[in-house]
Amino acid sequence: PAGVRVVRDESRGVYTLELATDEPTKTVSCDFTERTKHPLAAVARGHEVKVRGQCAGRVNEFVTLKDCVVAK
């Protein structure tokens, strides 16, 4: 049931990986920096991705992880 998309906010230097959940109106936002964004190029629907980051709680109604990296 997972959907995925990457949203770029180049003015802030943030790249957000949005992960769908079982609830259609809820997502988990994983914020990457310019320095850590490169593995996002390989992310596609249906791929399993492990992400590590610091939980910032709810930001704009979405659970948000900051300073994320793709875990191996």
C-alpha cells in the first residue's frame, strides 16, 4: 500500500521523501539535506527503503523526520 514521492524545496535546500501509510490522508515526511539527498535518486515505488532521522514530531499535520539518511 506504500506510495512514495520526493518533493524538492531548493530554496531551503531540503528534499522530502514522502512515504504513504495505510491511511490515505497520512504520510511520513523524511527530510534530507543537499548533502544526504543523493540516494533518493534510486528510490521508486515498490522499493523497500530504510530511513534514519531525528523525529521532529508532527509538522504541518505530518509525522516528520529531520536530518535523514538512507540506512543500509
